[in-house]
Amino acid sequence: MSQLFTYLHTGQSQQRWLSPLLLWLAGALFPVALAPLLWWPVGLLSIAVFVHAIWHSQSVKQAFWRTWWFSFGKFATGVSWIYVSMHDHGGTPAILATLLVGLFAAFLATFPASWFALRQKVFGQHLAWLTIAVFWFLHEWFRSWFMTGFPWLFAGDAHLFSWLAGWAPVIGSYGISLIVVLSLSATYQAWQTRQPAYLLVLLLWPAGWLLQQQEWTEATGELKVAAVQGNIPQDRKWLPEMVTPTIEQYYSATREHWDADLVLWPETAVTMLLDQFQPYLDAFSREAQKHHTTLITGVPYRYPRGTELAGEYHNSVVASGNGEGIYHKQQLVPFGEFVPLEDQIRGLIPFFDLQMSSFLHGRPDQPLLKVSQRRDNQDQLYLIAPYICYEIAYPQLVSQMARQADLLITVSNDAWFGDSLGPKQHMALAQMRALETGRFLLRATNTGITALVNHKGEIITRLATEQRATLTGSAEMRQGQTPYMRFGLWPLWLFSGLVLSVAGVQVVRRGRPAPVANF
């Protein structure tokens, strides 16, 4: 017990196992702050343990391993849902699936560990209360794009409904993450130096509450929408004998809602290629046009013979009936939709041979989908920004595509992950994107969570999971751009550049690294 008190006071311990254990446990608690619980105070406690450890790191090596142990705990629990897809649907033995999840978590942990090792090497403890927050932002940003990116488990995502949510339309979830860590590091600095002035940073919290009262976008219309949740069992979804019953089920559910302006089916709702499904879709589109309804569905797209990419595939959504357009998914899931080093690792374990895991990346300059609304013999055209499954996790991708959009839609098939943390975290990320862009969002999934979200990130209505049903509601069409959509990450880059410049000047003037006790 004395060793624990010594570590809490000084950040050092003679027991080498104590620091890794505490940091792993603190990291393992981190996902409790995220969906579905959203117990964000637990996240503050978790990050506070990390800040304390980094503050007292005395070498680059120590900073690396302390960050790694914290991050390993965070990812080990936070992405544990990958086990379900590997074991339950991918055929990977339980022991091997557990090992692979652990290896994935250990690999992800090297990213923040490397960034905070760099911080220790370059800046030491100079302006630690600022540089720790900046490097947290930098490592989340880096992880969001490196090797196609994994923008999951951001600190800011825990604050969907705290006062800090007001900052989402201004600086996005990245910025909320920075504020969270800055609040903790400034509080620690105030305690260390006995200077309460550092606590002025905490005014960012009530400022967030004031920002919540601001309307960044304006309503320009309304669509009556429906989202069909087919609840097709994942282990039977791709069987040939399921093709016709699946199509008939979605047709039947849609015909009950011809009063809707827009009907949304989930990702790969139809287990046929678009060119195979096209005759059925054309006939159904003519029926939809008679009722002035647009149908948007997920369906795999195959390039036709005679083209340069003949035989290659996209994971796509297509609009038909009273609307038009096709969108090919840009951000693909490694090993789920494409296999890195495919020639070398396919066939090693069944997980690497999942159905439809050889898609191409879509182009970034694709046009938005179009939905035409018929009212009083007048046609009103609305633009729809579509996101397929994993794409909704990318803040920058969503905000860029949403600039001219009236409504966001996202389709997914989270049946791969069962009743785990994954689908709940995924839904919360979609809510954060709606909040960042000031847009309504309609989400359709095969087994849940299917929901309609307003421009404040709040779920208006949703379907129960593992249920065959159709969600209905009214979605506002909204125009205008939030500050985050206008300026992106530039405010965060400017702040980070200023902090690192001032810290760099201190390094040059005082020498590095600064003594741990010299704050």
C-alpha cells in the first residue's frame, strides 16, 4: 500500500509492475465513458491517471511504455467487439480470436505511445499542461487516417450530452478531446503550482453550454422518411436460397409505406450484385415513382464487361424511384472489405476469407444522391449525403460531404458484432456527426440500431435490435454550415502550432528536458 501512495505522489515506484497495472486498469475503464453508458466522469478519471503518469515520466522510454499500457487497456476493452465477428461469424477459434484482438489492441497502442514518446523527447516537461493536451489531439488525428484510419474511441465522443457537446459544431469531436485533456492537465498544473489561475480553462465547459443554445443551421423543408430493418440472420444472409425471400421481405415492408418521401434499406440489403438486381429494381422503381417515393438501398456494385475495371466491386448505395444517384464507399474496413497483403494472408484463417471482402475504394469527388419531393404538384429537390457503415466514424469525411447536403443517411450491417459494444459505439458516432454538421441523420441497419437523429445529435425515434420492423418519422432538411464544416481542424492546428512554438522556445532557452519537479 505504501508503494501505491508513493506512486500516486511522485509518479514513481520501486515495484515495476505497479505502474503498468494501474495504467492498464485506467485505460480499461476508458470505454465506460463512451456508448452505451456515456458515463463521461469515468473518462475524466481514466485520463487523469494517464496525465499523472505522463507528467512524471522521466525518460522517452518511460513515456512510451506508460502510454502504451494505458492505451492497450483502452483498446483491449474498447474494441473487444471485434471478437464477435472473428469467432461467431468468421470461424476463427476462440483462443486465436482472443489473441488476434489482443494483438490488434497492442498494435493500436503503439500509435499514442510513439506520439507521447516524441513529446517527451522534444519538450520534456516544458509547458506540460499544454503539450499533453496537444499531443492527445495529434495522436487521435494521426490514428484517424494512418493506414486507412481507425477513428474510434476518441475522448470527445464521450461528451455527446455533456456541456462540452456545444463545442462539437465548432471544433468537432477532436476539439472536445483536446478540451477534456486540457481541463485535466490545467487542473493538475494548478494543484502542483498552487496557482488557481490555471483553472480558468474550466470556463470552456460553461462556454460549451452557451454554445448549445446556438442554431448553426436552419430548416428548409421536411421529408417523411422510413427505414426498413430486415433482421436477416447473418449466418443465413448470403445463402442463395435467401435471395428471393429477402427481396420479397423488403418489398413487402416498403409497400406499406408508400406515403413516405424516402425509404431507406440497409447496407447490402440485397445479396445480389446491382447488375443482377437491376431488372427487379427497375420494376420496383416504377412502382415507387407512381407514389412519388425515393428508394435508397445498399447493394454491391460490379463493373460491367468491356470496362477498365471489369469484374471489380464496390460497396455501394443506389437511389431509384423518385430519386437518383449511386455512391461507392470511400473508407473501407481492413480485413472486412479489403485485405491488406491479400496474396500473402488469404487462406491462413477463415476470417480473411469473409464474403464480399475485396471491394475497391470509391472516389472522393462523387456527387450526392438526389431525392425529389412531390407536394402540391410541385417538385422539390433535396441532396442527400450517404455514408456506408464505418464511414460515419470519420469526422472530416462526413463534414466535407455534408456541406451541400440537406440530410445525412447512413446504412450499416452491424449484425457482424451481435449485441456487443460495437453497434452502440457506432450509433453514438453517427449522433456525433449529426451534431457536428447540424443535420438530421437517418440510419438503417439490418439488425439494429436503426434510428432517426436530429441536428442536435439526439435520437428522435429508433427500433429495437434483433427485430423485423420499419421506422417512420419526419426529417428536417437543413442548410447552412457549422464553424466546424467551414474551418475544419484549422483552429486546432493554429492552437497546437502556437503551443508547440512557445514550448520549443522554452526548450531552447532553458535546455531540455526540464526537471520533473520544475513546472
